[in-house]
Amino acid sequence: MGLLRLRHRPGHRRNAPSPQRPGSHHPALPLERDPEEPGGGPMTGAVRACANYFRVHPGYHRLLTALMEKYRRSGRPAGWVTLSDASTAECEAARALFGRPFEPPLRFRADQFEEALQQTRFRGVSLKAVLEDYFGTELKTRREVRAGLEDRFAAVLDRAMEGRGETTARWLEDLRAGRGSGYTLLRREATRDPGQTGTGLMGACAALDRLERGDGRPVRLAVLSAGATSDPHALDSGTLGGKLFLHLLAYRSGLDYPASAEKRDALYYQNGILCDSISSLVTQVGLILETEGGEHPGYALFRQRREPVTLSLASLSALTGVRSPCGRAFLVENEMVFAQLCDRADHFCAPLLCTSGQPSVAALRLLDLLTASGTALFYSGDFDGKGLSIAAQLWRRCPDRLMPWHMGPEDYEKCRSEVALSAASRALLQNCAGTPLEPAARAVEAGGTAGYQELLLPWLEEELLKKP
């Protein structure tokens, strides 16, 4: 390992080294220091030389790691360092420094390490400085680290707070108090990269302020993003700015952060933002679609010809109202079932809609317009976890207007298949608790197999063709 400690003649007591005069050499110290870095002094070179010595002698690594933890915990080398499973190299490293033999468990007082270091050719160096050079990091106590993170987080919020509107200012104050939607995300990202976090937060706040200063007309997400940040993609849902913006919208709406794409798009729409206004679709036949001038002439032709028409969210946004000629409308989950039933659309006595599985924002918007007009809604879906959960979700959205349609336990027996329910499907049945779908959910859980709309077609068709 090489000579580390200063040697002393037998019988001589070890004393503190006498001060050196400039230009003189202590007989036990190296005559030359390592080359200095620009701006460094003699002690900087000694620290670097000491750290390099430890680097080329791996037996010191775990000892130094333990000492670094002592500094981080209490700001000084306090307590004992113990290596129960110390290797031969580690025991030899300790012997070279302390001048006495060691064997497992290797144990010494932490402050003795620096004392022993001062009796070597590296005397005068600070153990803390050596540890910082060795590990390539500034050594801070945990309290100092926490204080630094607090300062960093506060600086991000302070910068974002300037000139904010009422909603964003309240949200930022809640974040400062350690609450509010998005606190955990913002805190974590501010720790990693305060600069980028500040940029994302500023963009989210600027977007909501811009939205609230607007004229109330729907605005597309990319247009809002470009106006607030100059980047049309800055508020995309996968970016930090986009996630913070969703947290801000959820805070504004009094809702939880959206856990699915459907809930995300619904949150956008609720706040007057069109995110997916072209590909968000719903198909219907027979409804009266109205603008300020009365029934839309183009859609009126589809209705008169009893032909299905697919509506985008953008199309629905231009409507002032939707109603049923007979005060009722039927909904089905499955596109194939809808298409099969529409073969008899010439004889329908009520409009028919298709949600195509999980309702899109366009489908939800259409239902909202129908309930606003007082239309009674009847929904039919599959008898499995997903189908019954969708039915329960729609019922909760409009409990006074929507009723299950051929979705009772007796209907399950008519359409029951041999397809076993998955564990995930069984779990979704719990979503029906406290709704009119609960009896059907219990029947499906007991039966253990799914039931499908296709097997209910005769009964669905009969009711669509029956005059009230």
C-alpha cells in the first residue's frame, strides 16, 4: 500500500509538527505538491493528492463511504465506523492510516480518522474537502439538502406567481402550502430540474389565465398552447407542462386528476378546450339536431331519410340543442349491433345512438344535449365488467333520464355465453354497486360468464319498432 503515516524514531514522543517557513521542507512531507488547478492553492493540491491516494487504494472506499454518511447525517465525523465484514484490504488500509493492526469487525471512532490523517504526509487537509474530491460532490448535511430543495421549490413558485389570474394564484398558494392538485409532481420535478419545471409551470399558468380571459368560445388545445407559450405542443398531455395544466384544470373544476384518456378529454371539454374534436365521434339515426336558426338542414335530410350520421365533437360544438321527435332515444354499446338494427331504421319509432364502447367526449356531449331537452334515454350493453361499468357510468351522469334497456338478470340469462369472466372483468362489476345495474352485476358474478348484446337483437329490434 505504500508508506502513509509519518515515521518516528523509537522512544520519541509524537508532537504536533512545527510551523513551516515559506520555502522550507518538512522532512516527512513530500518535497513537491501535485500540479495545481487554475485558481487553486497549495492546499487544493494536497486535497487532490490525498483523494487520489485513496482512489488507488480501494481498501479505503467503504471507510470513506461510511464517513460521508456521518457528515450527511450530522455535519461532522461523529460516532463510530464499523465494518463487520471488513476485507483484508480494508483492514490493511486502516492499519496503514492508524498505525495499529485491525481485524473484522473493523471499528474506529469517526473523528479519529481525521486525527490520524493529520499525522500523515497529507496533514493540514480537511477530511470534508477530501471526501468531496473523492466522491466528486459537494458534501451537505441532510438538513442542508432539504433546505436547498425548499429554496428551489419556493423559487419556482415565486417566479410563476408574478402577474397571475385569480384561479392560478389560488392554485399556486395551495401548492406553496403543500396541498393542491399537482403538488407531488411539481415537487419531484423541481428537485430534478428546477429550470424545466419552472418553464412547464409558467406555461400551464399562462394557458389557464389566457383561457379565463377569453370570450368563452371553445378553443383547441394546440391553439391555446401556442398562444400561451409559442409552442403548440407545450401542453400535450405527455409533457410536464401538459400534466401540470391538467392538474390546474382539475383544481379549477373541483375534480380529481383524470385517470384515463376519456376522463382527460372530458375535463378538457368541460373547461372549453377541444383536444380531439375531429376523431371524437358518435353515431346516431333519427335525432333532431338544432342550431340557432332551427333544425340543421344537412342533418335534417339524414333524419328524413332515416340514415345514420356520424357526428364529431367539432360538429356537436356548433349545435344549440338536440332532441328526439318522440321524447325517447335508445343507446347501444356495440357498433355491429347498431349496424344490424339500422337495417330496419325505416321503421324505427325512436332514434338510436351508438357509443362504440367507452363513450367518447362527443358521445357524452350528445347525451348532455339530450338530457337538457328532457329526452328519456334507454341504454343497452354487454353483460361483463366493462359493459356493465359503462352503463353504471352513464346512469351516474344522468340518473334522472337514463334507464337500463334489457339489462336485467332475466336478460342476462337470454344472452349468456360460455366465455368465462376474467379477474379484471369481475373486479369492474363492483362499479355497479348502488346503481340500477347492481342486480345484473350480481347475476353475472354468480354466473361467471359474459353475456353479449348480439344475442338480444330480437328483443331490442322489437322495442325499436313498437309504437309508444
